[in-house]
Amino acid sequence: MTSNAASTELADAISPVLPYLRRYARALTGSQTSGDAYAAETLEAILRDEASFDRSLSHKVALFRVFHTIWHRSEALDAGSETGLKDTARKHLNKLTPNSREALLLSTIEDFTVSEIAQIMGINGQEADLMVSTAYSEMGNAIAGQVMIIEDEAIIAMDLEALVAECGHKVTGIARTRSAAVDLGRRTPPDLILADIQLADDSSGIDAVRDLLADLGDIPVIFITAFPERLLTGDRPEPAFLITKPFSEPQVRTAISQAMFFSSTKTLKA
């Protein structure tokens, strides 16, 4: 196979799974800018050494495995200037069991199996399973705050409301349209916004969030969408936290814990 053909084959293998690496990296760092930078560094590493992309693995596992090599080499958890961590958030990260948060995100947000997590992180399956269960309790015990829900489907809104409450947070209210969301946010400013993309009156959850952030400042947002690829291009300002419809309970719980973890330090228990 010629070099050009091999490069084309590699690009074809990586392109479909690259948006999900961006999603994972953003959730891991709490920032689109930092997450996308790590994703770009992963691609550069593969271009320098194509053998690092293990074709015996699934394409997504192979890509995430290269990312993790770079992530651990950079000692990112201690690099506040790179990840955008605030001092309180960094202190909490340092209290967590090493690598447990990564394992949790791989499991719940990216839906990797325990075996695949082990391959990505270079550990055995038992260690991967223990890391996921440990992260659930450690992350859940660190955060509490007020959550606003923007969702036009009543059943989904009720499910989200129940999950948020079970996670130990208070729901400030549920809005079905852009205007209702803005009114609710102004009345009761939240620590976190959970927002669907398409709303009841054909308005946009993205526009609603933009209006709210203009009024309330930098509040973490988790977008919920059936088409995550559209918000994971890396070409424009995009969300740091994103979950896919239909979502699972662990996905919502983990996304909330991560978004809260990187939000205003007032939501972090000392």
C-alpha cells in the first residue's frame, strides 16, 4: 500500500470517531479550548507515528488509547494553566483516586466496556471496573448546586428533574421555550443549565443559553442532542459538555458531576 493510500485509510478510520474524542477531552478538562487542544495533539502524534494507532483495536479504542498516552505524559491534572482549572477544583481533583475520573467518563459518556477501558488506559479489567465504581462515589460527594432545565418534552423533563434531585442538586425550574428559559434564569440564577437543542416553539436551546449567559455570566451548560456530531466539529465555539439522546441515567449523572466540578467554586464542597 502506498504512503498516500495508507494516510487516506488512516484518515477515513479516524474521522468518524474524532468528534467523540473531542467530547471526552472537553469533559475531562472542563473546557472546549483545552479539550480540543489535546485532541489536536493526539492527531499530531498519530501523524508522526502511524504505528501508534493500533489497527488491531476498534478505531475509537485505538484513537482514545493514543490520547491517553499523551494525557498521562502531560500530567494534565497538575497543569491548571493548561486545563483552566480553578484552585478549588484542582484541589478536589488531587483528592480523587488517580485515573478514576477518566474511567468513569469513558464508561458513562463514551459507553466503552470495561475491557475497552482497560485497553485504552493500559490496565486490567478488574482495575478498570474498580476505578469506575470508585469515581461514582468520589465525584458525587464533591458537588452540590442549583440546576435549571430547558426541555420541551414533558416526560424527558420529568426524568431529568428526578435525576438532578437524586444527584443532590436543587432544580430551579423547567422551561419549554427560549423566552421562558430567559425569564426563569433571571428570576432564579442557576449554577448549571441542562438544555435541549430544539424547543417547543421551534426556538433554539442554544439561543436561550446564549441569552442567559449574556445576563448571568459564565455558567456551565450541558447540551442534550440527538445529533452530537453537529456540536463537536471544533470549528466554532461549542459546548464543553454534551450528552446524546436517548441518554442513560449514568450519562446524565456523570455529565452533571463533571460540569459542576469545573463550575464556580461555590458549588464545590470544601
